[in-house]
Amino acid sequence: MLDQGTEGAAPAPQHGGIAGWGADPGLAEAPSRWWKRTWNDKARRLGGQPAHVVDGNHFLTEAQYQALVRRVTAPLHVQPGQRILECGCGAGAFLQALRSVEPQLQLAGVDVCEPMVDLARRSVADATFAVCDAQDLTAIPSSSFDQPTARTLHEG
């Protein structure tokens, strides 16, 4: 099921060999290109919404999302000055929420979707962002992070 923000997006690509992805032999688009196009469209349509809405958490208020991030990050024991990288950062909602948990974190994010990264740069202006695939992080100035995260990546 698609989330509220992807209504009207192109149908999921059918790709032989992956369960549920083989029905349309005429569709040559790889799943990774479909995801990238879908998130590009979503970023353009929902760019004025809060980052957590753009990132697919429209069913939560911003306060509920912040509370969720606090619960998720508690076991990480984030400390001031730690460097945290989020792979698949989308519009930056998770990094924005991390900033509220610990203002002294050094945050970075990567995503293949340039419009999403543009939104993330606006959401967390003091973080470092790059448009790149999480499988190739050479676009990031430094590869040394205390806490790498990857909450919502789609493999394609």
C-alpha cells in the first residue's frame, strides 16, 4: 500500500525475479529508478509540509514524531559532539528530530533523491548533506561516523 504522499505516483515497477515484481514485461524501469522518481515527485508536491510528513509519517503529529524519535534514539545513548550519518535521509525529519534530542550532534545525511536532499538542507541547515547512493559514500567529506543509521532505505 502506498502512503498518502505517493497517491497518483506511477505504479510500482514489475521486475522479474523479485516476488510480486514480474507482471509487466514491457516495463524496463529498474526498481531503484522508480523509487527515485516517486520520491522526486513526492518532494515536489509536499515540499511545503513538515519534514516528517514528506518522509511518510503523515499519520503522526510533529510532537508524536519527536516522541517516537526520542524512544528510538534512547538506546543509542547519543552524546554531544557525536557524528551521525543517516543513509536515506529523505526530507531530513529524523535528523531534525535528532537535533531536538541533542543539539550538539554533528549530523550528515545522504539520499539519492536531490529534491529530498534540498528539503533536508532547509530542515537541518547546519547538517552536511550529499546526493548519493548509500552504497557509495565517497560524496561525504569524511567517512568517520559514530552512529550510522539507515531507517528507510529501498534496495533496487
